[in-house]
Amino acid sequence: MSNCCSPSGAEGSSSKTFRTTNFIHTQPTSPTRSYDQQAVGKFVEIPAGRFAMGDHHNEGYSHDGETPVHEVVLDGFHMQTTTVTNTLFENFVQATGYRTTAERFGISAVFYAAFQGQRNDIYNRVPGAPWWLAVKGADWMHPSGPESDLSKLGDHPVVHVSWDDASAYCQWAGTRLPTEAEWEYAARGGLQGKRLVWGDELTPEHMWNCNIWQGRFPHENSADDGYLTTAPVQSYRPNEYGLWQMAGNVWEWCHDRFEADYYSRSPLTNPQGPSTGTRRVLRGGSYLCHDSYCNRYRVAARSSNTPESTSGNIGFRVVSGAS
């Protein structure tokens, strides 16, 4: 993924560098136990069906591999109605004592305008994307830097979580990460071939339907939607399946490895992603997306990052059931 969206992950607190690491591939499996709704939130049923997956409008980046549009058939499953919130993630941490990748590395990426800390907390600016700061002490409990906390953010999406963190949460919760095909199918909510989760127009009736950048990126955000960074997970309105914020707010990890040419060889039924590759798929865009440089809030948009990557605009939601 272009690091305008989120930088590749910090590898170790001693080196404080951003690079790629290889991880073992596993296929998604059904949960080993039933999930506890009180602990992990509300789910809705996503019916079995088929859809045309990919970019119907030829608006994507060639290196993202959003084409060819291809038919996919999926079994039914259940999806969490929102991304995992800070409150829900705290349940997991309190139950297990888990320490996230960002906590262990001691560093994570924060958008410069949201930073809360001292000058010496900034290790560096990310090369090629100076609006990203590598911040010491930034993690899920300190989303804007070491002088921030989760006050009034319990219903916001947890951020600074790696693919590995999300997978650990799933193992505890008896859930799993959605496949990329499941994610797009659910996000479309039954709307075939549309540009966005709700249709083709970004602001129907001049109303914002998702939390993305408004203004001149990266220096001016008018915050017409009311948010500089994350919004509560039940802001705006849900799609036809009852899923909130499948566009904008935070990027969402999917199970699949990423390869740009995968769509040309993806199987018809329940695709699981390629068996090789060092990056994992991210979907949905974030509060930093803007059509002037990153229009990946589109429902077909794909992106990826290394599985240890963390930043202030990456989160996840979970699913349960067939895959």
C-alpha cells in the first residue's frame, strides 16, 4: 500500500525502522468456540449469495489489482456490525494480558495533526509521507501519542493494531477475520456494481456518509463531517445488511494475503486469497482518504500492508461461520 494510506510496520524497538517481515500463511477456519456477544459485540447474518467482485468503474490503481471484475459465490456467515471498539479490545486485553505489536516495538505511526506528545517522542517522519510520524509510545491505549488516552473514545475503533494483533483477538473471541471476498460482498449490502457502499454519489443530498478527509490534504481538513481522526463506530448510517462504516474511518484487516494479480485466478466459490505473499489485505479506507490522492474509500478498493504494521488509522472487524 502506498504509505500515504498507512506506513509499513515498525520492526523492533531497537532498530525503529519500517520494513517487511514474512509470516506463515493459514487458511481461515470456523471458530473453535461460540463467541460471547457481550464480550465481542453484535453480529448480523450475511446471507449466502453471489456477486460481481471488483472495480466496475475503472477508477482503481493498477498496482492494487481491482480488476478483472469476476463472479464470486459465498456461503453465508455472520459479521460484526462495527469495527472492534476500544472497549471491546480492552475486554480482550484484560482477559488475556495480551501486549500488542506497537506496545512491544515501542513505536507506531500517528498522523501529524493528531499528535499529542513532546518533540522527543517523534522518532522520525515516514519517508515519502511526512504527514506520518513514527511516535514512541503510540499504541492502542495512546492513539495520538504518549500524552493521549482513551477518554471518551470507548466507542471509537481500536487502532494501532497489527494483523497479528487482530488474529490474536479472533483466537480469543472464537471468531476470525473476514476473507476479502466476504468483506466486499458484505460491504456492498446487496448493491451490485456500485462505486460506494451506498451508491454512486459521494455526498447525496450534500450529506457525508463516511468519515474521510474534507479539504486540502494533508494541510487543511475542514472536518465538515465533524471528525479529524476516528468517529464513533455507529456514526452515519448502516448499509442494507446493518453494517456500520464499511467505508472510511479506519482501514480493516482481512484474512487474505495480497497479490495484485489474484483476481485473474481467483476461484469462483469462497476464495481464500493467494497462498503466497508477505502482505495482508486491508479494506475500506480511512479518515485520511481523499479523492485528490487516495480514493480507496470506494467499495472495490484494495490495499495491503505487512502483518506487523500499525498506525492510527488501522483497525478490524470480525466474522463467524462458514468460509
